[in-house]
Amino acid sequence: MRLFVFSLLMIFSLSTAGSARQSTFWEQEIPDLEDDLGQIWRPAPAPPGALDWSILMNIVVEEELVDNFIQYVPSFTSLVQSFDDKTIKLNGYMVPLEATEEQSHFILMAYPHACPFHMPGGPAAYVEIQADFPVKFTYDPVLVEGHFQILEDFSGGVFYRISAARQVTNEN
């Protein structure tokens, strides 16, 4: 019986010592994320001359049941509609759709992607990009310019597209 109690005490003391070490390990290894988290969950900034994500996301989205599937149906503001069929610039985070270093077809998101199963910001916070020239993948924001379209078929969960797109710099 003494051996059993001694064994339990040893296991308990080792497990608490291990968790204390682990806690100390995490406190030392993880930097202070307060500033980083405040920055990372903001939409990509709009450089001068670029469309701000807040305009695209300021819409009403309702759910409709279409052929036994829930489909998001947006109601666009007149301001959003004023950009339809115009050339715009948009700064955002790239989500590749091809398994290559350079992307001709990708998603541009307002927020940095963190989970492949959840797009932060909802469908109004991402735009399908069809580029004329491939864009090298990066985790940093990418500024693209091209022909903006409000889509009419929302069954794919996408509301907007920029076609004939090209990557530009803030100076262009």
C-alpha cells in the first residue's frame, strides 16, 4: 500500500512539475501578442487611390434556401454599385487556388487568413481575382488593379470579382 501511495505522489509531483515547466516554457517562448493581435485582425489598409474594404463589406446579406442549400444573397449599397464595371485598386491578403508559387487565379481577402475552413469577414470580405499576369504568393498584403464586377450568381459564395487584374505598387 505504501508503494502505491508513494507511486501516486511521484506521478502527481512529476506531472505538476512538468506542467509548471511547460507553463514557464510557453511564457518564455511566446512573445507579447497584444500589439500583433490588434494589427492582424484589421482589414488590409487601403493605400491612396485604392478602394477601402469597409465599402465592400457595408452590405446586407441574407440567407435563402435554394435547392435545399443555404445561399447568401447580398443587397448592395449604391456606393458599392457605383464601382461595378470600373477599374479599381484593392489591397488584401492572397489565398491561392493553385498549387504553384505564382497565382493567376486567387482570392483576395480583407483579413489575413488563419483557418482554411473559415474566411473571416464573411463573403463580402473577399474577392475573386483573375490576373492577366501571375502574382507571386506572399503572406503580406497585395495591391491589385483591375476590372471590378459585382457578380449576379452567388451560388459559389462569391459576390465580387476583379478580372484583367495585375499587381501594382503604391506608387502606380
